[in-house]
Amino acid sequence: MTITPRIHRMTKQRQIILDVLKKTESHPTADWIYEKVRQEVPRISLGTVYRNLRVLKEMGDIQELNYGSTYSRFDGNTKPHYHFVCLDCGDIMDIHVPVYTELDKDAAEETGGKVEFHRLEFYGICSGCIQ
Amino acid sequence: MTITPRIHRMTKQRQIILDVLKKTESHPTADWIYEKVRQEVPRISLGTVYRNLRVLKEMGDIQELNYGSTYSRFDGNTKPHYHFVCLDCGDIMDIHVPVYTELDKDAAEETGGKVEFHRLEFYGICSGCIQ
DNA sequence: GTACGTGCAAATATTTTGCAGCAGT
DNA sequence: ACTGCTGCAAAATATTTGCACGTAC
């Protein structure tokens, strides 16, 4: 009586959602992705987009971000990296600084728990908004 | 024609909401705060709780956290500190490691923007859930 | 007295879900 | 063929807001 793990199929919808996320530099919302995918699959529903985003996240193909707002944004870049959030225009950008994995050790020691990963976001005004 | 800044009054409701947040060690949701405050002000509305949480946040008296879920949590501790989020039980705890303000300089250099602050959360399994 | 705050209820916004038919493996 | 996936629409969740009255300053 072993648990059979759920098998994921690669449907046209799922593939296109993944492609859209891998191709964009931005960190789009579910609705933005929906509108984009609709150009190729006009009858796709928003529910399907949400269901696929959840599966893709579970499979580790994408990341979900929910910083500073009531809705989520998604990131097709799964390599560890940090983000910069502009407090003015709300834009989120990738930051190319080395990832400090040693931090996890300190945190694990401090809490007595096991640290899997960490997330770091910088908040401020982006170069475009400074003038 | 100067802009007159909004003046905030300290009402009974606002004071109690702030007190509740300053007293707790947890990082409660708006609804938890609502239930707690209701013990002292039975007729308070959830709308009032949300309005006050926004004002208190704007005044810098509390922090809003929205990590890994669709709803916000609030933190009465405004001193810079990091968080640990348990992927099993969902609990959020404070971490007592020094805050690395130098990180902000690197990020500002990399983006060309101005960094005000950063947030760092560690994700893993807390000591209570490890067994 | 002024204008910010409150309670109430309705509205928004975002995400999830039940269901019957469709489709990937 | 089996079972996961889809579109559709309705539901669930979390948060915001219009309004008339109340209250801190």
C-alpha cells in the first residue's frame, strides 16, 4: 500500500504558461500571464492559469513572489537570486549579487530548526524613478 | 497653497490594536487581531481594524508581512530583524542574528537605485516540527 | 466646531473549486 | 483506457470603501 505520486502531464496550456514565464524579464501577475497566454489559446480560463502556476511551482519550475502587495507575482528564473522592489513604481527586478548561503547556517543555529533556503528583497527607489 | 498633512488621532480602537500587536510574540493576521480587540471593544468592525493597520503602518509603528500566503500578517516589532517561516506549520518567528546593512550598499551599486531597507526570511522546518 | 474615525454593509480583488467533458500518456 | 486536465461558472477568501453618525483635538 504505497502512495503513488501524482503524475503531471505536459499539456499545451501548461507548456505555453511556462514558456511565457521563461521568456519574460518582468515578474508578472497571474492576470498578466492569462492575457498573454490568451493570445495563443483564446479559450483558456483564468482558473487553468492558476492551477498550472501551482503545479509548475510544486515541480520547482517557477517561483511565486508575494512582496508588498495583495496579489502574487511569478518568476520563471529558478536559480537562487535576490530582488529589488521599487517603492515608487512597484516594479520588481532581479539583482545580480552573489547569494550568501552561509546565512542559512547562522539562522539554523539560532532557531534550532532546519533551513532550506532564504529570500532577500531590497526595497527602495529604482534608477528610473530617481531622476 | 501648501499641502496640509493628515493628522492622526489616537482613538481607543487604534490604541488597543497597537497594544495587542506590541504585546504578542506571534505575527497575527488581521482577523486574529480583530477577534482579540473584540474582547475589549465588542462592536469594532473588521474594516476599522484594516484601516487602523494601514495607518499604523504608514506611521511606522508596525510592519506588514506577506510571506508565502495570500493574507498579510502584522508585526509590532519595528526594530530591524529577520524572520524564519516554517514550511510545515506555517509559523513565523523572529530571528536574532545581526542585521547586515552593508548588503544595501551592494544592491544599490548593482541597480543604480537607492536602497531604503531590505527584508530577509529563512524558510525551513522549525525545531518543533522536526521531532 | 472641524474633520478624522467608526460601524455597518456592500463592493472589490484575487484565488480556488465542483463538475462534466476533453486529452496526454 | 485511465486519470489528469480543461473551460465554465460559482464560491471562497481577503481587503477596501461609501455613507451617516460619532468623537478626539
